[in-house]
Amino acid sequence: MTKFLLKTFFVLTILLFGVVFGIHQANEGTLSLFGKKEAEQTVTAPSSPPVEKQKVKDEKQTVPPVEKEQPKEEERVKTTQQLQEKQQLAADVGAFNFYSELGSNIGELLEILVYHTVSAITGIIHGWLNN
């Protein structure tokens, strides 16, 4: 009994690690398909100096409006190039949609085929048992 439990635990542990490894590989494959890297996904907030408490005065303090900087021409060209690359990638992924639809249609066809086959077999068995 103990050997059986140890073998079962060992097999389940191996299967668990296999599933986790498979999910990791699928995630990396998806990220590489869309051209994303791990470094791009990590976002760090810059640290700010500690805020000191100030006494509130009765006078209203006016805050000057923050002006946005206009992007430079080089940045615009860079973003348009990135946009064009993403559009090309979306067009390439569109080819995968064909295979996805094809697989979906084949799956639906097989589902109907199996349903009718099982239905016919169970009908025949039901006919034999009720005669």
C-alpha cells in the first residue's frame, strides 16, 4: 500500500511539473510570436523623494499648469515605424486565423459525426434489447 502511494505521488508530481513547464513554454511562444520581450513587460516606477508635511495656509496656492512637450520629429518617425511593424505582424497573424477557422470547422464536423455515430449505435443496441 505504501509503495502504491509513493508511486502515485511520484507520478502526479512529475505530471504537475510537466504541466507547469508546458504552460511556461506556451507563454514564451506567445510572447515571441508577438515580438514582446520580458524586459519590455517589467515596469518600474521611479522613486520620488519623501514628501514632507507642510502647514496649510488659508491662502489659496495656485499651481501653474503643466505643459506637455511636443514629440520630436524623430520620435514621430520611430512611432510610425513601430505602428507599421505592428500592422505587418497583425497581417501575419491573420494567416493563422485561417488555420484556426479550419480547425474549428473540422472540430465541428467531427463532433457532429461522432454524435450521429454514437446515436446510431445506441439506437441499434436499444432496438436489440427491447425486442
